[in-house]
Amino acid sequence: MAEEELFDLLVPPGVPRKMLYDVVEKYDVEVVRRPQKLSFANMDGDTRELLAFRGRREVVEEVQEYLFSQLKEFVSE
């Protein structure tokens, strides 16, 4: 049996921890660390460890919609 392909959704820096915990409780994803090269401002070429949600494609897409709606609500408060 072929292993199921998993997808990552990078978490933007600064997302409140509560939102991360909410996503993990609500959805079948795990939080992983992903090294990511940055290419903006004074960090051009720097590699940073970012968090990502890893799971099946359809679940990660739901997480993206949920997280972005939560972030919009958080920013507008």
C-alpha cells in the first residue's frame, strides 16, 4: 500500500499560540518544524525554522481557511 502524501501549511511568524493549539485540537494535523530560506529585507539567504501544520491535502486546505479567518478576526479587534 502506497504511503499517503502529506502537505505542509507554513505558519506565519507571530501567529498567537492559542490559534496553533486550536488548530491542533480541531483538525487532524501535526505541528512540524520546517527550515525555510528567507529572501527579504536584511534576512536575504538566512535560513529560519518555521512551524508548519502537516496533514492530508483536504485537511490542510481547511486549516488554511480556518487560520486565515481567525487571523483576520484577530487583526480587526
